[in-house]
Amino acid sequence: MSKKTTRSSKPAETKPIPAAKAPALRKVMFISDELLQDEENELTLEYFYHPGKGKPVLFITKGNTELMEVIEFAEQRRCWLINNDVCSDGRIFMTTPIDITLLALHHLRLHCTEKALALEDIGKADDKSTLRLLREFVRGEEHLRCVADIKNASGMVFYKYNPKKTMAWLAIKTRRVAQKLQSIGSHCGQSAVSQNYVRGELEGESKEETEMDYLRMACDIVGNYLDLDLYEDLKKYLNIADETPIMTSTTKKEEKAKGENKRKSLQQLNSNNSKKVKLDEKTKNAAEKLKSSGLVEDSPTSDTNKPNSSEETSPVSTMSPNVLTPSPIKERNLTAKEKALAKSAKGTKSIASFFTKK
């Protein structure tokens, strides 16, 4: 007979699983094809100061000629499915061109308000990003003549910040943006709704945007690239008032509910007051009956107000001894359980003693 074959006691060899690439390091960016087709000028990510955000922000530069802002859209609980991987970073990055004058305006207001300076002298020596922006991307009079006074002396060009020119230029730019928003039919103002999702209950309401709504929205767009004080001055220059809240269907319901709750509380208060008045009247009538019966003595306060109150005798004192007086209340006998509880409670403190001030 042949011997029985047994299984091998050695464990099977497992192949090592290759380490997966970190999908979180991937970013999703939308960029124009024209920027990628130019092989001579490479795209570079650099940081420049953004006046609207008050800090350095990421930009894309193409050589020394073009400067584009990188806009980030970030929402909670978003991710990307890239091939077979899940990218946990659900942000979207987009590139958009920007007017370099808006970036240079901050530095002009900071350094060239009181005196005229050349572009090479604006900014600090250690601030390389500002020096690179003004020297390589700003093309002198082409970008700064609308916001500054230009002076030529001994072959050099000097620039001094002009507030009036700046306000006029910003107002023209804001009105152009408002015209563009109006031409494409963008929703703005307090009645703004999404173009894809419109609530049925708001269809009957007025959703007409006025020119002031478009102008206010355009001022906000331009103001995103300005210092806060300059943005407030631009709103005053364009006579843009603050937005006042309007009554929508939801706000109307809320106001109606508040009014009903207030009405209910007032009715409850009035009913409580009427009950108190009725109770007061009943107690007064009962007190008068007791006084008239002669079984209760008058209060000492009322005696002091009457003249010669000490000489007058009370009705009880003048009563004859044959008059029946109310018998005293008899004490109830305690049961065995109550006696046992009272005996066990000797030497203990009551609950009220714990809440007294010490």
C-alpha cells in the first residue's frame, strides 16, 4: 500500500504588493490650450501680493510677458475620481488673465503718494516679488498713466499716485463690467437665483434686475482686487447704497409665524391678568364677609388709621359668653409606619438645609 500524501506545512509565498501612488498630491486645473502649445516660454508658478486678499497669492507667469491669476474653488466633501484612484483633494484650480495695473496700484498708493518715484525705486530691496512685478511685467506709461502722474527728467520716468485719475478709471472699468453682466443676462441682486435650479414658488415673484444691481455686483468684482479703503471710496464715488433685505416667501412666512407667536403671548398675558383681577375680587369679598361676621379682628394697620382706635373695643370682646366659638382642630394619630419613619429621621438634616446660605 502506498503512503498517504500530506499537505505541506510551509506557507505559500505571497508576492509583495506595489505601493500605491498618493492620489492626494494630484491637483485638477483647467488651463487654456494656447498656453500649453507654446514650447519656448514655460509656465511658472509664482507668488505676488494680492491687494484684495491682503497676502501673497499664487499666479502663473509665461516668460516675462503674461501674468495670470490662479483661482481656487474649494467646497466641503468633494473629491475626484482619476482613473482607478480617488483624489481626496476636491479643489478646482483655474487660470484667468488679470489687469496688472490693479496689482501695481497697491504699491503706487503705498510709496508714491507724496513724491514721484521711478519703478526701480518702488518697493523694498528684499521684496523680490514686488521688484519683479514692477520691473518686468509693468510696462511703464502703458499701465500706469490711468492712475498716476508721469514726469520725465534727465531720461528717467517718475510716477506719482493721482487719486482723481484712479477713481475715474475704476468707475469706467466698473461700468464696463456691469454692461457685460447685463448683456449675458447674469442673475444678480437679492432676487438672484441659479440658472439651472429655480424654485417653483419664486416663479411668480418679480426677478427683474435693475441697473443698480448690476453696478453693485460689478463694483464687488472690481473691489476684489482693491484695498478695502479704496473699495469703500469707489462705492461712494458711484453712489452705491448698501443692499436692503427684501421680503421673500420664506421671510414672509417667518414674519407671519413671529406675529402669531407674539399675538398668542399677548392673549395669554391678558388672560392671566384677568384671572388675577377675578381672584383679587374674590379675596376682597371673602375678607369683607369675615369682617362683617365679627369673627376676625381688624388688622393693626387699619386700626392706626382710625381715630381713637385704642378706646374702641373689638366685636369679639363684646360678645356674650354663650356665643359658640370655633373648636380647635384635633391632631391626627400617627400610624406605625409614620412613627417608625419619624424615629429613624431623628438626628438627620432636612433637604432644605443644604440650600441655605452658610
